[in-house]
Amino acid sequence: MARPKKKKNIYRTVVWSFVSVIGLFILIAGSYAGFLHHKAMSAVHKISAADYQAPQHEDTKNAIPVTENVTEDDMKPMTILLAGVDNREGSGGTMNTDVMMLVTLNPETKSASLLSIPRDLKITPAGQSSHKANYFYAHNYIKDKSTAMTETKQLIGDLFHLPIDYMVLINFDGFRQAVDAVGGFDVDVDMDMHYMDTADGTNINLTKGLQHLDGKETLDFVRYRKSNDGTSPSSDFDRNKRQQQVLSQMLDKLTSLNGISQWGSILDIIGDNVKTDIPEKSLTRWLLNFKKMKPDTTNLLTVEGDWKSPFVYWNKDDLTKAMETLYSNVELKPNSKIDYGEHLGLYTNSGQNKR
């Protein structure tokens, strides 16, 4: 019998928050003439597929930022595969995607829908053996890092019967660096948190109470799920509150930054820890028109999951409803004949796992 266990991604809010503040970084930097605008464009160049070279200014002090208007194509609905790589020091340099999310964005209606894919979800591509969801990007990267995003988008798009336009990859070490860059956070740690895993270098050791956390400790604070020394495990509700607490402080600190050196460091972190296949010129337009492109409403979709070692299985009815929402947001009609269970580990409401 499968041991039921709700499987919600512990990084979901962290990743979505990091993506949101990327826009804030560039938006604020874009308001500065000269150095910071040049720095922002340099970050975009590092993040994106370099299909054009950002203008270079000899006199960065007097250069005037040029904001391009979004195009008609920019306002069309799009689907993005968002992935977070746990490539922290001590983790062994793994390229496994500890977070994968399907995001549909409709700039015209200013709405987004987001579905988190559990890292342990059972996936069995046609003609291949079964693996966890977090396996495939790393596998493609090892084969050929230049095509890893393309291959992963194609695979996930085929599995979910949803064409994927772009992929965004975030290194979680960038979150740690960003927290350190703004001076850390004063956090009321709600419980003792102790967890060690020598396999990936995880060493969470926090005690209950108000304290100042650096980047590593803040990442531990929002990651904590369970203990292996007898202290209490954490509920999804508690983790969500922690993530909101950290996000609130991050946004407060970002809006208070006013020094070129501070913003320069933040932009360097973004450039070094976010990669995407969104064309550079498109990304520049989107970020410099962030207020117009960002969604006013974000629908976080939930699919219940059961765990049976070593895989997570999704509830088939929940997944079908979630996919209908994703399709709707990009103005596609779902196909009633689609059987997601053909390649995904699913179970029905009767509790029967699909193999």
C-alpha cells in the first residue's frame, strides 16, 4: 500500500518570489541614468540567449536609458517552464531541478497560472525507463548543455500536452547571495530546526527565537521540512508563513536600496544565477516595461499527491482540472481524450496507482 503524504514543493514561494524581484531589480535600475542602466543591460545579456548585443555607452554617467515599448507579440499568451537548481556549495554540484513549475502568462489579461511539479513525480517517457521529474534537465545537461533547455522543454511539453515557449533556470545559491547582499534578515524562527543530509550537503541547525539570519540560514529557514534528530517536522502552512515573512523583508530591503554599489551587487547576482532562452531583446522589453507585463493575479494550482517510495503519484482528477486552468490562461482548448497517466505517475480517487 502507498503511504499517503501530501507533497508540496518547499521552494515554490521562494522561486516565484525570486522571479518577481528580478523584475523589480531591473525596473528600479532602469530608473537610474548611466552606470546602473548599463549594469542592468549587462545582467540581461548574461541571463538571456545573446541574439543581440546591448548598446555600449562610453560615457555611462551621462547615458540616457532607452525603454523600448512592448510589441504585439509580447502581449500574446505564453507558457514558461520555471526550474530551480540546488547547486549550493557542498551539494555536489548537482544539476537536478529541485523545483519545476509550469507557468502560463497572459499579459493582455494580466493573469498567470502556476503548477508546481513535485521533484519526485514519476515520469516514464515513451520508450524510456521511469525517473523522478528532477532527473531530466540534469540528464540533458550532461549530454549537451547547449541544448538542455530545448530538450527539457520539449519533453515536459509533450508529457503535459502543452507547448512551452521558454525556460527559466534559477540557481538557488543566488537566493542565498541576494540575502547576504542586502545584509540578511531579522527573523523570528518559529521552531527548532535540525536536519542533516551528507548526500547533498544540507545542514540545517536553527534554534527557536528572534535572531539575525544570513543567506545560508535564511535558505535553511524556508527549506526546513522535517528533522532527523527528533525535533518536530514542519507543516506546509508553517512553511508558507515563513516564505511570506522572508519575501516581505526582501521587498522592503530592495525598495530601500539607494546606493550604486548595492544595486550593482544585486544585478551581478541576478546575472550570474538566472539563465533563460528568452531572447535578449524580448527580455529587455519585458523587464523595462515590468509594470505592464507583470500579472495582477496569480493562480497557484494544487494537485494532491501520494508518496510510494521512491516516487510521488499525482491525483488524476486534480491534475486534469489544473491543466484545464493552464490551457484556459493561454487560450487553448483542452483535449478530452488526453490521458496524462500514459507517462505520468497518477492515481485515481479510488486510490489505485497508475504504473
